[in-house]
Amino acid sequence: MPDLSAAAFAHPNIAFIKYWGNCDPESRVPANGSISMNLAGLESRTTVMFDESLADDELKLQGEPAPGAALARVGHFLDVVRRLAGIDAYAKVVSENNFPMGVGIASSASAFAALALAATRAAGLDLPEIELSRLARLGSGSACRSVPGGFVEWQVAGCEEDSHAFSLAPPDHWDLVDNVAIVDREHKRVGSTEGHTMAHTSPLQRARVDDAPRRLDICRRAILDCDFEDLAEIMELDSNMMHAVIMTSEPSVMYWNPATLAIMREVTAWRGEGLPVCYTIDAGPNVHVIVLAESSDAVQARLHQIPGVLEVITARPGGPAHLLPTP
Ligand code: PMV
């Protein structure tokens, strides 16, 4: 057998136009397209070693044996890789994030992007980026957006299995900064995998999905033209629309807490004063405050003054998933 180990690295991403709800939950084909930015400085590093002598897959997360549910999800993903590569050995997977998990920075996105690359290489496959993105999607939908670099679009055409992400522009295209204002360090109560299954129960989801091509066009154009004002407006609208769906789903979920709302209000007020700043919020209470790099220090200082802000994590546009030397 060839050397059956490989290591890879990927960044998480923040969606400017959100993925919420699936056409097909099993293969995570999304109900609507989405656009995101990879987050440099934040990363998952994953090593995979297939080994004929193992009796089952093994997963270590942050240096500890992973809980059963996480191991089952990774095992299911590795089954797909094994089928693709025509091997049947189990694997030892070791994954580390350099940022806190479950706080509204999508650790599953970077984790499954890194796993897709490391596992396929370890299994002797060399997939093109599109196929790697498609594969990463099976682990966590948004992971398909952490495979390509910079500003990334995940397109949907009908409900096709082919759905994957590609780069719209490289990381150095636009000097944006994501200041993630952490207001709660607890794991979210309702994870996104469960949230996607509830999306269709909201009477607002149909309208959100139907209007998605329009929001995607505006967002894509704003990124390509580096038009912050247009980006800000469409990003906040899209985030509010996703949270409106979440609040009106069955059962209803409210991810925001008072500090979340305080930041949203301040950010829109600061933009009114002329600061190039806007917000977007994933499935949790923490707020991603997006700002032009030249104003980032000023915005960080203001965020720290808002009661309830525990920490601000900063990230610039990041590159694609890539291989690392095997340890
Ligand atoms: O990829 P998932 O299943 O973790 O879903 C991601 C959902 C959001 O983060 C809320 C939106 C997005 O597009 O990243």
C-alpha cells in the first residue's frame, strides 16, 4: 500500500449571503446559493492516517478523544472517501482548531474542508478543487466554501448533487476585516444541521429562498466592484432574513441576546456616521462586524466599549484549503 497519511489546513468562512435550509438534507444540497469570505488566521489542521490494523475509525479533537456523535459524523464522511478510493481501511483522524468551537465561527466548515483534502490525499486520490468542494459539502454544507480561497460563491442549480463552491476573487482583492464580537462562549443550543431541517417550517423561508438570486447578484457585484455601501446593505438584510426565518420556524429559535442587539444597533448607527462597517450573524449570538481595514482599529475600540462584549476576534480574507507536510 502507498503512504496512507496526509495533513491539510483550512480556514473557516463567514457567509455574507447565508445558506439556511436544504433541498436534500442527506447530501446537503442547499435551498439557496450563498457567498462568503474565508477567515485568515483562524484555522483547522487535520491529519488522516488510514491503517489496516484499526478496528474502527478514531477521532481526536483538540487533543481529546471526540464524543460519539462527532466520531459518527466523521466516520460517515470517511465512508464516502473509502468508496471513492476503493479502500476499506479505517482511519485515525487528529484535528485541531486555533479558535473556539460553537461560538458562531463555523468550525465545522474548516474542519470538513481540511478533512476532505487530508482524507482524499491519504487515500491516494488527487481531486480537482470543484470535486473537493462537493465532497466537503457532504460533511458540512458551508465546508464546501472553505475549499476555494478568498471570496467564494456556492451556487445551486435546481437541486443538483453537483452543487459546489468556487472563488469569486482572491483574498487580496479587497481589504476587509471581520471583527467577531464574542458575547457568549457557550455552545449553541440548536446547531445548524438541526436548524436546516426546520427552515421549511417558517412561512418566511419560501420568500427568502425565492429572493436569494437577487441578493446574490447584488452581493457578488458589490464584492467585484469593492462597493462597501451595497455590500453592507445586502449583508445586513440577508442576515436579518435568515434570523426572521429562524425565529418563525417550528419550534421557534432566538439566537440573539441583548448584547447581540446592542451591537447591531451600534453598527448601523456608526455606518450612519460614515464608518464603513456592517454586521452579519450566523446561528448563534456572536456578531461578525465587517469593516474596511482602514477603520478596523476604530471599530474594535468601539466594540470593546459595548457592555457584554467579552472578546473581539479579528480575521482578514483567507486563502484556500491546502496540504501540510505530514507530521
Ligand atoms: O454548514 P452548516 O450546516 O454549519 O450551516 C451553516 C449555516 C450558517 O452558518 C448560519 C450560514 C452559512 O451560510 O454559513
